[in-house]
Amino acid sequence: MKNLTVVFKPICTITISRPQALNALNQETLAELKTVISECINRSDIKGIIITGSGEKAFVAGADIKELTQLSKDAAFALAQSGQQIFKMIEDCPKPVIAAVNGFALGGGCEFAMACHIRLASENAKFGLPEVNLGILPGYGGTQRLAQLVGRGKALELAMTGDMISAQEAKEMGLVNHVTSTQAELLELADKIITKILKKGPLAIAAVIKSVNTGYQFANEGYRTESENFAALTTTKDFTEGTSAFIEKRNPNFKGE
Ligand code: CO8
């Protein structure tokens, strides 16, 4: 694996590692994740999954913006759909999946964490859906899962302002279950919670996950509408302006075109 460090024990720890891009998810990393998650689901000696980011700054700073600028509309739609499927595979994993958010969890990184069953964060973590700063919207299920976790009003505010929130604010609104003061404590807590879950009946745990998820239909209009809108927005001048502004480290000047 080029972009992931994977330790297979009874609990599989997956560390996203692309330090040059604050662990942003490019297509290669997504493909690697798909392979590892499938392996975790299929291997009977793997009992649960912890996902974290390498370094002290970022969990995952989003989809890889530079890669997004190279996509055609059809490729953007296909990538959004395939990312949604991979995150759905995580959400439906019959074994517990914990996101240990150790820094920026923005855009696709926040969407990734939201697909996990439980989110823990260290004090320095920051959450947000800043896609509107680029002239796009979240495309990996974020419009659906954020509303599920924090309610429609707060989800709309976060997705429309693109604001970043602290770990404590994320906890207050239900996006995060627990906050730790250090990153070392973060992984210890993840280990402690998953170990507690693994002492319960595995069939019962799988049934809890399946039952909770069945109440939140994936096959609804929301996910498809999100990926269609994502693809359409990648063809706009606003997207070119938003991504150019990010790369040139300046504020965007959107014209609604
Ligand atoms: N993609 C690519 N490169 C990135 C990303 C990213 N998401 N985030 C950071 N980087 C790179 C920077 O370009 C920079 O590279 P370089 O050193 O070559 O200039 C390096 O990482 C370090 O970043 P900064 O210098 O910007 O670090 P700062 O500490 O100043 O800022 C931030 C940290 C605030 C996290 C800032 O990097 C930032 O705003 N990053 C972008 C966050 C963002 O907008 N995320 C959303 C991306 S879009 C998305 O996720 C869509 C998901 C749905 C996809 C659907 C289908 C395709």
C-alpha cells in the first residue's frame, strides 16, 4: 500500500499517509482503502477497524483538490459514485469501525469520518465541509450523513458557510462522541472502546449496525442528487476559480457562472 499503513491484529489499524497533501484522498488512496476494508470484512481473524491519519496535523484534508481539477464531468460523477460506495461499505461493515480524528477532517475527510460507526477526536481536530469555498459541494455522502448526525439546520449551516469547527463544538453537536486532550490518548481511547465492543456477541454487534443503518436508506434520492450536482459543478467557472484560488493561496471571486 502506497498511501496507507495497515497493521492487521485482531483490530486492524489503518493510517492514511499522504503527508505532502495533508492526507487528502486521491483515487489511488481510495482504491487502497477499498482493498483493505474488503479484506477486513472478509477475514475472520480481523474483528474491528480503527482509522486515523498520519502526523499531528491532519486526519484527511478532503479529496485531493489538484486531482479534482483534472476530471471531466463524467469522471467526476463516476468518482463521486465510487467514493460513496466505498464509504457505504465502511458504514455497513459488520465489525465496528472507529474514526480516530487526529487533526483536519475536512470535506471528503469529514465525510469519511462520518461513514465510520463512532468518531473520536483529539483536541486539535477540526471538522468542516469547505467545498463551497471551491465552488462545489460535498460528494461522498456528506450532505446526507451530516444532516443525519447533527440535524438539517446545523448541517445546512456548515455546508453553506464552509466553516471549520473545533473538536469540542463537533462533540456538542453530536458529530463526535468523545474528545481527548492528546493524540496518544486518542488511539488509547479508540482501542479501549473497540475492545469493549469486541467482548460482546459479534452477531449481535453486526445486527445492531445493520438495524441502525437500515433506518437510513442509502438508496434514496439524496446521495444520487449529491453526486449529480457534484459532477455538474465541476464544469462551472466557479469551480475553476475556487480551485485556482486554493492552489494560488488567495481568496476566490465567484461570479455564479
Ligand atoms: N487536496 C490537495 N492538496 C491539499 C489538500 C487537499 N484537499 N489540502 C491541503 N493540501 C496541500 C496544500 O496544497 C499544501 O501543498 P503545498 O505545500 O504544495 O502548497 C499542503 O497540503 C499543506 O497545506 P497548506 O499549506 O494549505 O496548510 P495550512 O496549514 O496553511 O492549511 C488547511 C491547512 C486549512 C487544511 C488547508 O490546507 C485547506 O484548506 N485544505 C483544503 C481543505 C478542503 O477544501 N477540503 C475539501 C476538498 S474538496 C472535497 O473534499 C470534495 C469531496 C467530495 C469528492 C467527490 C467526488 C470526486
